[in-house]
Amino acid sequence: MFNEVENRIEQFLGQYQNRYINDFEPFDAMNPTLENITSYFLEQLEALLEPLGWIVFHIEVSETPTRSYVISRVENNIVNELQQKNMVEDIIDSAFQEE
């Protein structure tokens, strides 16, 4: 299964290899800033990998060795899990308090 994931990612990123990103939608109309490119790549990779049951938690795109942009869903997912866990614990606690 990992080969399928790797192939999808390589195929997606390969279309941009040695080409002007301004020639591709949405960058023919949108400013191809590092932030916009990273957000777009994240959305596209999520759409490619979700049908395989994969989740993208972190993406980093670098313009130079000292300039990169990172989007991390790990912190948000951990916070959401903790909030959900606390909600479940609250429901259980309130059920026992009613008895």
C-alpha cells in the first residue's frame, strides 16, 4: 500500500518539476507565495491520499534552506482528541452522578 501512496505523491509533485508554477491552476490567477503553494499542496495531497485511508498531519515546503512554511495538523488533532475525550468523560461522570 505504501507504494500506491508514494506513486500518487510522486505523480502529483512530478508535474511541477522543472516547470514554472505560474503555468498551473490556481497559480495562473493566484500569487504563488510560499504560503499559498503550501496550502494548495496540502489540500491536493489530502484529496489524493484520503481515499487510501491516509491523513496528512504535517507539510513543509521550502523556498530556500532558510525559508520554509509549515502547516501542522498534529497539534489541532491532539487538541480535538483531548476535547472529545473530556466530553466523553463528562458524559460518563454526569451519568454516574444522576444515579
